[in-house]
Amino acid sequence: MSDFKSAIASAIGLTLILVMSGCDKKVASEETKAAALVNGQAIAAAQIEAELQKIGQIPPEQSGNIANRILKNVVDLELLAQKAVHAKLDSQADVQMKIAAARRQILAEAQMAALVKDAGNPSEAEIQAYFDGHPELFAKRAVYRLQELLAGTTPENIEEARKMAGQARSPRELAAALQAKGIPVGGREMVKNAEDLPSELLAKLSGMKAGQSITLEKNGKLNLIILADVEQQPVTLEKAKPVIVRSLTNMKKRDLVEADLKKLESEAKIEYKAPYAAIPDVDIGQAKQ
């Protein structure tokens, strides 16, 4: 049901953008391709089919009913959007900003998709090199049972808590010492596969033995992680290959987009107005928000 709702939301959003942007279609030329006409405005059958495909596998006997439900939602939004345009709500500043943001998002994603469509698959040599270069994920892959002690520190007592962590002989002793100082302490136990851990944490854990611990600072909080147990579960190249292909392909696509952005930035005239300023190395993932 969540996929169905997402498909409907996507259809609704696109319809609203198109209508409020004034992207009218000629009924005469589109009528044969329309799933419905709303006051002469065509709703493309291709749009409904695209939303159906996003849902995934649908029993044939249900596809017609689901398509009609999607279409009904789009028709409802079309009616509301037309009324909004008639009431000139599309001239309001906040609405225009949202339309501009949606247009920018759609076009940026279209440009990225066009840029990476011919990225190609990694070679066998690249796959082997990635496998050999990440033993912690494959040949020496492990499953870690971790105990986490999280102290509710503040900027005023973080240094004192850090010293206490260095002097404590056990997590229990540290927890007691922190609580004696009025610092709240929480704990939990979790099991994590190597590939589910942040790369920096995995690099530290892969060199540790059961019973050892590391102290980290996370969002201004003191975080003690104890390696309670580790179980080796290596993965062969054959089994890892699909994952490696996806990873390398995504990396190649990311590099293509980042290189194109750098080129565009070097050629563009960009002026930042106070109090805003340029920041280095903006994460391309922000374009997907």
C-alpha cells in the first residue's frame, strides 16, 4: 500500500506542477493519448501507465482497478489545480517559489539522468580490484555484536566525560562515574553486518578483539562502543559481484555528475548575496532532496 500511495503522490505532484506552470495541451492532438479530459485538459494515459510501473508487480486482475484509482486521484488534483489557477493562486509569491523549486528539481534530475545513462558497467579488472581492496567487506567480512553506551554530555562537561572514559576500567564503571556527576547515560546492544557500518567505524572495529572498546563523539555526545563479539562471515567474489557492480556504477555516475557540475560552475557567473556565501564541496545528493 505504501508503494501505491507513493505512486499516487508522484502523479499528483507532477499534475499540479504542469497545470500551475501553464503547460496546457491541445485536446485535438492529445485526445487519443488521454486517459481522461478535465474541462478539456488532457491527462495523459502514459502518465498513469508510468505510475503503475512504479508500483511493481500487480496481479493482472487488479491492474485496471489500481489504474483507475490513480487516475481518480489525478483527476481530483487536476480539478483543484484548475480552480487554483482560476483564482489566480498561482500568482502568489509562495506558490511561485514552490513551482520554481519543483521545475528546478525535475530539470536537474533529467539532466543528471541524461548525463549518466551511458556510464557503462565496470570491467572485470575493476570488480576484482574493488573486491581485493575491501577485505573488511568481503574476504574478511564479519558480523559485529556491539554494546553502545551513550552519555548525555553537554559542551560544558564533554571534556570531563572524555577523561572519565579514558580512566574507567569497564563500561559499567564509566556509566556509574558519569551518573555520579549527573550525566545521564543510556545503552543498547545491536548486531551489525560489516556493510551496514560507517566506513570509519568499520575500519576501527576490524582491528579490534572482543571486549575492546572505542570512544567516539557523536553530535556532541560521548559514545562508547564495546565490541562484545565478532563472527567471521566472508563473502566470495561470485556472491559479491552484483553488489560491487552496483557500487562501482553508482560511483562512476556520481563522478560524472560532480565533474559536470565543476565544469558548469567554472563557466557560470555565480554571485552570492550577503549574508549567504559559497561553500566548498557541496554534496550532490542535495539535488535529490
